[in-house]
Amino acid sequence: MVLKAEKKENLVKVRAYKKVSDQNKKVNKINLVVLAAGLLLTVLGMEKVGSYLLWTGMFVLFITAISGILASGSLRRQR
């Protein structure tokens, strides 16, 4: 009985990790467009707007990376 409960707990944690991972992939795809737009605007001479987009993109990239690290850490810690 203890094994079944443990296995169920493992499955719940794996599902939670996959959910976070899939969500981060979607956010990163959108973020790539934001970064590309920021870079394009910077190259075209609109440095102020391009800079804001680049900084926003870098911030979102940092947050999603931290989210992924925390999710994988909680998965590893349990095993």
C-alpha cells in the first residue's frame, strides 16, 4: 500500500513538472517574437522602444528559466 501511494505521488509531481515545462515552452515561443521585434526595432533606429522590448524579453526569459529550474529541482528532490 505504501508503494502505491508513493507511486501516485510521483505521478502527480511528474504531471506538475510537465505542466510547468509545457507552459514555459509556450511563453518562450512568444518571448522569442518579442526579443526579435526588440532587436529589429533597435537595428531600425528606434532604440528606445527596442530597448524596452529587449529588456522585457530578457526578464521573461529569466523568470521562465528560474521556473523550470525550480520545477525540475522539486522533481529531483523527491526521487
